[in-house]
Amino acid sequence: MFAAQKLTPIGALIIADLTQLIYMSQPFGYDGPTLGAILLDARRCNERDGITGALVCRHDVYLQLLEGPQKEVEATYARIKRDDRHAEVVELVRRTVTTRIFADWAMLHDPEKSWVWSDAEISGGVLDRASEADIVHVFETLAAKVKAEPSV
């Protein structure tokens, strides 16, 4: 169900400046090969930089959570904003946290199985109106589902 590369060492690191950043973007050229390349790049770079997270993908929106050392999260987000596979990148949440939601995952891929908003709600701007708590809750729910599935 969930496609990911599971890691333990990254999540075990204790980081004083643990930052969590959630953004949304519009996919540009959304298809299997493009998504595969994004995930491959993300996992490679995230392992290198001590970043964990999850990417919820749909044909109309990407919603991604990044967590790790502040400097590395900022650099990753800057790369994403320059990446032409993402259009209209919008930061939704940025906060300092004490624990990771996806400590075992370089980049969990959720192919919209846990999605709570319809296409009409997304096109109507629900993410623009959602509270920080609502957006974080999407990822907390996803993490709980992943932990409950023994096959992941």
C-alpha cells in the first residue's frame, strides 16, 4: 500500500534544532516516471542530509512534510522551490519540534490513500484555509496508518 524506503539511523539521531516544514505544490507533468524520479531524488538526498518525511501525491497536488536539522530542511525546501517538477510551491507549516513523525522513513510515499480532501475541495482552496493543526493531522494520521500496517 505505502511505498517507501524505511530507515532507522536517521530517526534515531537527536537534533537540537529539529524543524518540520510542510508545503503544497502543483505537480508539473504528473505521471509515474516523474513521481518515481522525485521519490528517488528525495530519498537519496534525505538520507544524505538526515531528513525524514512523507509525500502525499495526487494528480492535482503534492503535500509534503520534511523534518530534520533546520539548515538541511531549509536547503531541501529551496531545492524543491527551484525544481520544475513542482509549480506554485506554498509553505503551509514551519515549526520546531522535539520528535519526528516519520523517523523511520527517508521519504514515505502515500499515493493518496490517506487523503481527506476531495478534488473539488482542493480546487476550492481547502488547503489555503486549513489550520496548521489540520495539516499536521493529515500526516499524523498517515504515520499511524503506516505503523498499523505490518506489511510496510
